[in-house]
Amino acid sequence: MMQSRLKELSKTIFKLTAAASISTVVMTGTASAQAMPGKGVEVTPIFPTIAEERFRGEIAIAGLEALGYEVEEPKETAYATMMLALSYGDADFSVHAWEQLHKTFYKKAGGDDTLVKAGNVIPGVLQGYLIDKKTADKYNITQLTDLKKPEIAKLFDADNDGKADLTGCNPGWGCELVIDHHLEAYGLEKTVNHNRGSYFALMADTITRYNEGQSILYYTWVPQWIAGVLVENEDVVWLEVPKTDLPDGNNSVNTSFNGKNLGFAVDQIQSILNKDFAEENPAATKFLSLVQISASDESAQNLKMQNGEKSVKDIKRHAQEWIAEHQASYDSWLAAARIAK
């Protein structure tokens, strides 16, 4: 009788232990799945060919990998092609879309039917025209349209053709279309040349001319390392435009900064995802909707690149350093992504 009861008790203990073990395995598996919701999912990023814009992409990649996603080496291409690749599913996400500047690219690629704007990665992005402060003060130049005067335009003539040389924007970036439109809209085509090509090579020459004491005229955007070399209100000043006049006719957008109309929309850089990928991967979508860095942080990182820390290995290290400095925010983005549905 006693042996029979002991056998029954042993069976009961075994069943309870087995059940507890199975429960533990299930709970552990569930916790692991929650911590790594992207496990087994391959992700293809797509970036522009501008090395200085990879930094924010590496921050996004690090977060997706922390969520378990297998992130492939980023594709690189021009902005319009980038939008098409995202729309067609040849890539899954980017953190490099300018809301206003690239609006036409977004619409032509399919817009909201095939793409998702997840969040604002860098708010408060500026674009505009600058000249050296010394020339601005000496000749009282404050407006872009001051360059309609031949005697003013000649101050910025680098190739002795009698016209001002404006260091402009690469074909395919989008900003070159705005600059060309401005030159026509403000009546500057007869006195200003828009110099296009390799922007950073052209800017290196522009900075050299500035250091030699020559007058300079150039287009730029912030965030970017140039703002750390040619410092606003110390080395250079923004030029105003007489009125907002943009190629798409949407002239109601905000184009002013510190009381000056810069002529370009005050923009924000957004994370863009392929729509199918976004719907199938709520964790990735949530994380990319929350990732945000300041314009000043990206400018500071870009200056490190200009000073020699420009390899992909360097940029990845910069991203990890930024994450460590913003760990609380970064961890909160991951936590929100892990419970996204």
C-alpha cells in the first residue's frame, strides 16, 4: 500500500516538474521573442552616396540589430532612385528623406500608396545662400538680389567672366532645381553662374579662396561640417531672398530662420519605409519612428570626418559613441519597439 502511494506521488511530482519545465521553456522563448522581434528577418537599408550622411544610418542600423534584425550592407544611390527602390521593395528603409525638398521624388515613387513616413530623424534642417562676412559688411550686401548689380556680382567672380560664381548643388540632390529656379525667379541668370559638380570638392576650393582673403558665395545646408569651418556670423552670413518662390509653387511653407527669409523650406529629414515592410515589421517601424538626432550632433560628427575620421569603421564608432551618450533615449526607443504591434 505504502509503495503504491509513493509511486503515485512520484508520478505526480514528475508531471508537475515536467509542466514547470515546459512552462519555463515557453516563457523563456516568449521573452526572447519579445526582446528580439526581428529575429530571422533580413533588412536592406538604402542611403544616398554622401558619406557625411551615413552617421545617422549607422545609428538606425545598430538599433535594428539590437532588435534581432539581420541588416545587410546599405545600398547607395541618388535620392530619386532611392525613393523608387523603397517603393518597389528593392530596399526596406532609409533615414535620409527630406520632407519638403524631396516631396516630388516621394510622390513620383508612389507616395503613401507604397511608402510610409515613419518619423522625423532630424528636425529643423536649413538651406540657403551665404557669403563671407567681410564682403557683406564692406558693401552692405544682405539680399541675394543684390547680385543683380554687375559691380556686386564681380566681387564673387572666380573665373574672370564678369559673373558671380555660386558654389551650388550636385545634380540629382534636388537642391539644384531650387537654385536654378531662384536664379530665374529673382532675375539673376545674367549675373550669377551656378557651379555644379562634386559639391565637397567645389566647397574645398571655396574654403581655400576664403582663406586667401577672396570673396565667396555658396549654397549649403545644416547639419553639415561646413558650418563648423565657415561659422555663421563670424566668417559668413546668410543672404535673404525678397520673397518665397519655390519650383512647386507651394510658397506658403516656412522659409525663415532668425528673421531672415532664406528661400528654402525649413525642412526635416525623415525615415521612410517600404509600406509592406512597415506593416509586416511593427518593431522596426516603431523604432525608426522614434530615432532622432540633433542637427548640431550630425554637424559635429561630420567635422570629425573632415578632420580625417572618415572610414566606415570610424563612422560606425561615432554612431556607437553617440548611442552611449544618449543611452536612456536609445533604450526607450528599443523598449517601445519591442512591444509594438
